[in-house]
Amino acid sequence: MGGNLRFRTFPTPEAALEEALAWLLEGLPRARTGVLAGGKTPLPLYRALAGRGVEFHGVLLLSDERWLSPDDPGTNLFAVGQALGPLAQHLLPFPLDLPPMAAQEWMESRLLTLLPLDLALLGIGEDGHTASLFPGSPVLVSSHLVEVVHGPKPACLRLTLTPKAFRGTRQTLFLALGEHKRQALRRLFRGEDLPPLRVAQEVQGAFVYTDQEVD
């Protein structure tokens, strides 16, 4: 079930985070490029990663970004950067000081030089979104690598990587914790056409780590 997604269920959120950390510790030192999710769920993982002194010499990208002032604490860059500690120096941020379409073009041109990606850690929202790819969005079939989108939650305007940006990604992990994610996970497990499945169809292989029973 779940198409190209393979599910692993852990007894607790802590156990899932521990295995996700092991996945990052194994993959990141060998990676040239990596994508990291925003949001609250992966922040403990990034803090733990920072504390391990992992060696990484490549480029880290954010899966998406809210259109806010570059120094706004509500950006993914602010939260993820703080959690990553010294590893934050490897982040290539979305250029929020440019107009939205100029920022999209700038990021797309940089991303073109980095493909295919080696590693991607992504999340899954309650509604089944990942990055800022929302169910039913035309961006899911975009020919671009980066798109400007209007999300259903504040801040509305966002920049996001598209499914095409993940084409050929070597290792992909979706991390989804908490009971509020259960229904979205079950829909994915049944093979419903939600954004994480669209991304999974582009990559070499993808796991979902969760603390929720999905079957």
C-alpha cells in the first residue's frame, strides 16, 4: 500500500525521532545536497543532529518558506537555522529580499546546478500536504522546480520546491508524528493521490516514519 511509500511505525514519537536521526547521521556525511523540512516536528531532530558534530560539506535547502521579512522569526530559515547550530552555515535560503517571482527564478537557477538531490527530509501535514504542496494544487504538476504558492494558512504567500525538484533524489524520508496526522497517513497508506505520493513518485525510494498505526 502507499505506492512508492514504505511505512515504518514506531511505538513512540521519541523512537521515530531516534531512527530519523540515525537515518540523517548515516546519509548526510555522504550527501552533496540535502533538503530539510520546516515546521515544529523536525526541530528536535535538527538539535540532536547539531549536537553530534556530523561532518557535512555540501548544500542544505529548505523544502519551502513563508513569504516574510528575511529576519522574521516566523520563517523556516530562522527556526531551522537556530536548531541546526553550526550546520546552518550550509543552508542556501530562499531570497526573501527579492520580489516573489524574482526569488522563484533565483532559487530555480541555483537548484538546477544541484540536481539530482541526494537526501530529503520532509513532513506531512494534517491535510496531507508536504512542503507547501497542498492537495489539489496545480503546482503538483508544475514544470518548474520552485513555485510561488498561496497556502491555506498564514502566511499565505510561500515559496516551495515542486515534485519535479525531487526527481531522482537518492534518499527521502517523510516524518509524521502525532495523532492529528493519523487520517492523512491512512489516506496515503491507501494510495490516495496526496502531495507526498506525488513526491514519492519522483524519487528513488521513500520511507514514512510515524508513531501512528495506519493499516
